[in-house]
Amino acid sequence: MARTFEELVAEADAVPVDGWDFSWLEGRATEQRPSWGYQRLMAERLAAVGAALDIQTGGGEVLAGAPKLPPVMAATESWPPNIAKATALLHPRGAVVVADADEPPLPFAGAAFDLVTSRHPVTVWWEEIARVLRPGGSYFSQHVGPASAFEVVEFFLGPQPARVREGRHPDRARAAAAAAGLDVVDLRSERLRMEFSDVGAVVYFLRKVIWMVPGFTVAHYRDRLLDLHRLIDAEGPFLAHSARYLIETRKPS
């Protein structure tokens, strides 16, 4: 028997959303992955340097997936539940997790790192990245691109203005990196298919990725969630598209 709207929403509203592990969505939502394989490429770079920093590490899951960490490995995170999770995951690997507000300045001396990494940073402070990199050091990251999953966003918030849709455009990142004195050595982007098979998957996604629909709660958006539930029942999985871009920059020697 198909689960009711009330059952799906109640379950998704109760499950913990700390960390950056989306395994709860298995069988309920899918997202195509970028062709370049960020974690593998990040791991290759980490294995080749002496000191690295992972910014906005979340629960540390992506960084912990690297087989080898450098002798000096630091990570920053701002959300207390993630800080605790990342600490438990990364301390046994010799990495230190620093509580940081994700605002300048980064809590490190200048020229402290050979490599700075970040997967899906919410904000990118290019001048700070340039400051903490040693000459010849690199910033390597996978960013969320423009209008990512906006089919979901606009279902709840309505059409968004062009300035919001284009706010994460890779061309802006290229210009900002250059303005901070960094040379862009790689920049590639892809748009990827997402499917949500039930309304509970959307509730979980919006509770976890809190900047998509700011202030999202089931109570506030209950009527719209019911509309979505009926739409999925009638037409099948809700389709959206994520945007991702890979960027690598280097600080001149």
C-alpha cells in the first residue's frame, strides 16, 4: 500500500539531518554525479602536499574519504552538529577541525597551506583563500552552480529574479579569483539530473540544504507540500537539475 502524505512528511521531518551524508535518500531520490569525480581528484592532490585546509567540511565525510591525508591537515566548519561529527571522523586521521563562522578572516596565518579544498562551499572568500595559500599553492573545489535545483526552489518560492538565478555563475568565480591574485587553471561545469520519488525526499532535502528555501518548515509549507505529493502521485518523480562546476586556481610563485 502506498504511504500517505502524513506518513511521508512526518518521517522526513523527524529524521536527523546533521552531517553531509545523504544516504537516507537512497531509493527515494537520485542525483547524477559530475563526470570529473571530485573526491578522487581531491584525494590525489591531498596525497601530494605537506599541508592542506578543507573549508566548510560539513561532517567531514568527503575529506575522510581520501585514502591519504597530508602531515598537516586542518578543516573548518560552522554548524555545531557538523563540528562534532567531523571531529569524531577526522581526529583519528590526524586532522584538526576548527570551529569557524565562515566569515573572514580564516583562523590561520598567511601562507600556511599548500592546498585549500572545499566541496560545495556556501560562500567563498577569495582574498582569504589567497592569503592562507603559500606561493605556488592551489585552491581546488567543486562549487554549486547557477540555478541549481531551482525547479524545487521555485515550486515553493515562485519564479526567482535573474540576479538570484545567476548568482553562482562560474564566470563570476573566475573573475573573483583573478581579482584576489589567483590564476584559474581549470574551470568546467555540468548540469545534472535529479529525481525525487516522494514528498518526504523533498522535505529531507530542504531541511538539510537550508539555503534552498530559507526558513523552510513543514508547517509553513504544508499546503505546497500536499500539492507536490499529489503531483508526484499523478505524474511520477519530481524532476530537477543541479548545477556543479569544478574550479582550480593557483597562487603565483
